[in-house]
Amino acid sequence: MEATVHLWEVWLTKKAEKMTAKMPPDEQAALLWLIGDLATKGPVRGDWPNYSKLGGDLHHCHLSPKWVACWEMKNKQLKLIEVYYAGSRKNAPYR
């Protein structure tokens, strides 16, 4: 029996890319791990710490106590996810 992998396309906005570059290396690594999970498992990530659905197609989770990532499922049929924020919890735009 073969396993079927349904991959999602995940991208970061330009703003999220810039913020990621300013994050500590451990937080950047956690974000890369999250992006890998989003790509293979989809936008609902209840297996991540402090994950929650923000309403509609918006989601977020904590990368650590001080850092958070926010994303949106852009298209379910095409399996598109956009990470629109990755940075400090205190500045997070929970839309």
C-alpha cells in the first residue's frame, strides 16, 4: 500500500520574511519546522503549543513564549497557505 502525500504550498509575505530575518536563530528554526508541518499536514496545527484558530481561515501559534507565527489558508482547493506574520508576540496582528 502506498501512502499519498497531499502537500500544501506555503509562502511568507515580504513583511514576514523581513521579520523572520530579525528573529533569533532558534526561533527561525522553529518557524521552518512549522512551515514544514503546514506544508505536509495543512493549516490546522493543534499539535503546536498555544495554537488557535483566529476565525475564518486565520490561525496562529507560539514558536516560544515570546515569538508567534500567524497564517491564513488562502485557497483550500489549491492548498495555499500564507504566513503573514512571524515575530514578537506583543506586536502580533491577530487580524
